[in-house]
Amino acid sequence: MRSYKNGGILSRRDLCKLGIGVAGAAAVGKMLATRPAFADGLPPTPIRFTPFTRALPMPSVHQPVAPFSTDCKFTTTATPNFYTVHMRKGLAEIIPGVQTGIWGYNGQYPGPSFSSRSGTPDVVRQINELDVETSIHFHSGHNPSASDGLPYADLLIPAQVPGRPASFRDYCYPHQSPGFSTGEPDPNDNETTAWYHDHGTDITGLNVYQGLAGFFLVTDDLHDRLIASRTLPDPAFDVPLVLQDRRFNADGSLFYNPFEHDGFLGDVFVANGKAQPYFRVQRRKYRFRILNGANARMWFLRLSNDAPFLRLGTDGWLLPAAITQNRIFLGMAERADVVIDFRNAPNTVFLENIAVQDSGRGPAGDSQNPDTVVPGTPLVKFIVEGPAVANDATVTVGTLLRPNTPIEANEIVATRQFEFNRSEGAWQVNGRFFDENRVDAKVRKGTAERWILKNGGGGWWHPIHIHLEAHQVQRFNGAPPAPQNAFKKDTTLLGPGDEAEVFMRFRDFGDRFAAHCHNIEHEDMRMMFRFDVG
Amino acid sequence: MERSHIGTFAETVIAGSRRRFPNPSLTTHDGRSVRFYDEFVRGRFVLINFAYTRCEGKCPRGLSVLLATRNLLAPSMGCAPGLATLTLDPDHDSPEVLGRYVATRGAPAGWTCLTGARADLEAIRRFLGFVDPDPRVDADRSQHGSLVAMGDDVRGRWQVASTQAGTRPLTQLALRTAGLWSARSPAAANACTSRRG
């Protein structure tokens, strides 16, 4: 473990660790322009600000609209909810006092959250008013290929001719439990904390960076019961929290470098679209749906008072029972559904990032023993107020949440290996670049397979996301996976030298799907493969 | 966006941000001295790759893919877009050597091989991110012969891909980069000539 030493000349990064932020360093700000923060050699954000002067924003929630004519067809008789979403440019105050142009769902950054219910389909009309092609992926969703938001199929191209309507597409989300098509729906596989984000071919990195991402929160009877029984915190104390990093030009616009192929890092740390915000909390339990929405940055999260996180879920799904974790490591696209108990907290608590990462290659150390800096960079300041509340949520270590239906070894009909490697400056799977016209794996619908996900080496980190269904990690580097990763995942982080053995079912939907690295710059340089289910 | 020379750099806009694109003086395979950005990038759509004449295997294969990609782009773009190939071996690849190299491939119009001062070529390579963070790997020039950068300077959009991805994916990527998503796209007959000075 590396300890932080506050001595000598402070770099911008050092200042961030002190919670001063770029702007708070005004007194020593002249150093900033001459001390590039990262190995990429790009200039640091030249805007200074005082952190923790803006409140953590809550993403707005999409509201249903009147039904419209659509080609969406569902096998359920439930009445769908209809939504329209306009992908358009907007302005956001990310750094206090600075207006920044973004691309957002309904012009908002982060995008509004969907609040959906299992069993009730959604029809989402996505309208592209941007001048870049898009595709909208429902990450953790179990959806037909045509509505999965694949990176290559049916791109939403911009309006080409002035006066013509913008292109749109209706995404049809059945929200039916996996297995429904064969009369064996398994509500244990219902997702809870999903998200939606852009997946445009080769340009996902820029599109997501500009703001095209939001939460997709789904509830069902079991989840409702956990809330109604006060096992889990009331929705008023259930906070979606997306962590990202951004870099800025002097005029406040976002800086992105399409030539940073290793993975683009920002130097301003953003929570729910706000740079280093504060959040006023009562002395009670709060639930946070933490999403790593960064392109290439991994977070190793810790609370400054050393209090543990109560882990409820991983990626899209609740765990069978709550577990405790003192620190949480999140690769890109991974989620941690947690409870933080502020009842006995001091008046100020920081959510800190203690990972050490200077380049898109990944953090220092390895996935089992990453290097740390303590105290870390404060991301969110919790201002804890009032006395401990009575009748708080009861969830604690061991509280039963959602049962897991294991995929058994005797279900496995095939084993495949996918090795993720760098080749001459670009990114491959099994020695090949993604080609949307090539089927890399053909899977029989209704079966289960064993996939070996292997890091091809070179010290690179690759979070591997598989579309369509959750996968279940059986072994990680030959050993049982960590408890939080031992059930359902949709993104499995491979650090240097790591190898994961996962089981996965392929139910309900045929046609084409994709799997890829979620370091988005790697993905954009084709570290992806197509698998067809049929 | 107004563009101006700043020494051996030219100001341009990439992905919405002002950037200083290397604009050194280089020599073409037919002996002309040109400013790189001004000649090949400014106001145009362009393909840029690195290679060297003594490279066997990946460089010739990559060039074959790029030359074929240009031909596939021609109907949509109204021309075969420019391809600038910069040498990774300037000590050996003189203009004369490059000229003979181009001739062996029929010297297609719009394809230019360039040499120059090593530092100038390196500046462009690093700007485009054709770099490996491992110094030992980075020092192996054969590692940099597969990538292609494609950019539309007017739109400020750039993409980088491996030529190993193949002709068809590269063609599709180039069309998207140039904003040619469909038959409804605005005519792009000017893609090969400067659309903005």
C-alpha cells in the first residue's frame, strides 16, 4: 500500500487528493499549467473551482407519454408505458459557475432515469437530434436483439437534410423475466440497477463522454416487498450515483482526445454530472446505486470514516444476501448497490477514490491487490445532519435479498475461450478485430455455455461486458470469485493476467448480440465480438 | 472555425476542442516540400498511416487494404480520398526510395508517401496516438504499421482503426467519419479538395 505524503511541491493530482480540486488550488495555481497530470501529456483542465460548493443533483425521471403508433410487439398482455426521448445538445453546470455544452438524453447530463416495473413493457422512442450517429444500449437488460442497442445494427443516423424530421427508433423493452418464452420465467434474474448509454459503432467513447448515459431502474414484487417492509431504505433515500471523470478546455467545453486509444482519462471527478458535489444526509441508512460511468477510469471506493459499505447488489442484480465491504473496486460499467449507514457517522464523511491510475492502461497494481492512496481523492462530501432517525431500514449483513438460481455444470453444452489482447496499437479478441458481418460464436437458444474470459497480457485492464443476459462467474484465476462477484454479473473486470470462467444462459431471444471490453476506447477500436443466438 | 499557423503547428478543431495539429515541412515521394497539415488535412477528408519500404508483411498488407478502401469510397465521396503514408524509417526512405515504392503499386492518384526529419514524423505519430506506452514496444517500428487515422477536418471528427479490420469495416467507418451515413447525405464530392481554407 502506498501512503500519501503531503510534502514538497504539490501537483494538481496531489491537490485533488487534499480535496482542494483544481479551482481550490488558486493560491498555487501557477503550478497547474506546467504539471501535466497524466501520462498522456495532455494539458490539465485549466479551470479552477472550489469543490463541495454544489449539491449532488438527482437525475430527473422520464415520465410516460400518451401511447403512439409503434411496431413494438410484446407477448405479454400488459399495457406498455410509452416514452419519447430526444437526444440533443444541452448545457450543464458541471464545474461550479461554468456552463458546458453536452449531448444528452432530453439534453440533460446525466440523462433522466427510467423507473420501470418488471412485467410492464416500455416503448421508448429515441429521436436523434444530434449530428452524430447513435445507438442506445440497455445495459443489464434482457431484450430482443433489435432493441438491445447493438453497436452496429440500425444506427440512428442524424437528420441529413434541413427540414427533414430527425431519425428515430422505437426500442421495445418487454421487462419479462428471463425464461418467459419457454414457460419458465425466473424472477430471480430480474434486473434492478441497469443503465442505458450510447453504443454507436466506433464512436461510443465520444458519445458517452459527451453525456449520453442514464440509469434504468427496475422494480418488481420482491423488490417492492423489501422496501414496503422497511428492509431496504425508502425510495426517498435511494440515490442513483454515477461517477465519471471529465477534462475541460479553458472555455468550459469538454475536452476529448480521439487519439487516446489506450483509454481516455479526465482530471475532474464528477458525480451525477457535478464536479465534487456535497450531499446533505440525515443520520440514517441511505441506499446508493453506484455506477462507474467513466470511459477508462476505475474507482476504488472508501469512506473517509472507514465505515463499511453494506453491499446489496452487483451490476444489475441484487445479491442473495447483503454483505459488508470496507472498500469497493469498480471497473467501467460495473455497479455497486450499497447502503451507507450514517447513523453514527461524524458530521462530515467523504466518499473517496483510493485507486492510483495515471493512464488508460489501468490502475497501478493488479485486480487482487491494487495500489492505493489513503486518504484518496474525495468525490462526494456527505454533510451529516440531525440525530439518528428512528425506525430506519433494517437491512444488515446477511439480510436475505434476492435468491440466485445457479447455472449448473450439467447444463453446459459448449465451452469457448475469448482472449482480449492488444495488437499493434489496437484491440482484438482472439486475435481478430470486430467485424459486424462475422459471427464469432453461434449459440443455441435455450442452452448454457461456459466461457473463459482471458486477459491477453501487457498489463492492460479490460472490463468485459456480455449483452443479453447475466453471466455467473464460477472461477476467477482458478479460485472461487469474491462474494460480490459470485452470482450475477454483466461486466467482469479482468486485471492484468486475470482469467474468469463464467456460465451463461441464452434464453428467449435469437439473432445477434455482442460482447466487448468496456474500456470504451478499446471497444471503439474493435475489442468486441459478435455472437448469434439461434 | 478560423484556422491559423502557429510555427510548425496549425490550429484546428478536433472533437469540439481546439488542437494544435503538427504541420511540419515534409518531402513527398516526388520531391515536393509541403506542410503536412496544410497539404493533406486542412479542410479535407484524409487517411493517414505509417509504413516503411523495408517493412515486409504488415505494411504491404495494410497499404493494400487502404488503397482498396479508397477505391470503395470513391463512389460515395466523388473521388478516392487522399492517403498520406508517412515513413517510420526516414534514414532509409528518401524521396527517391519512396518514389520507387509508390511506382511499384502503380502510383495511384491521391496517394502520397512522405519523409522528413525524424522529429517531425515522430510529432505526427505521437499526436495521432500511434504509440505504445512500453518504450521497448514503441521502439519497434513494425508495431506502428497497421493503424490508420481517418479524419474530416471540416467536421472535426477523427477515428483510428487497424487496417487488419479489413476493407469493408474501414470503408463503413470512413463513410461515418465523413458524415456519409446514407444516400440522403449531402453530396460529398468536395471531400478530396479543401472545403475550407
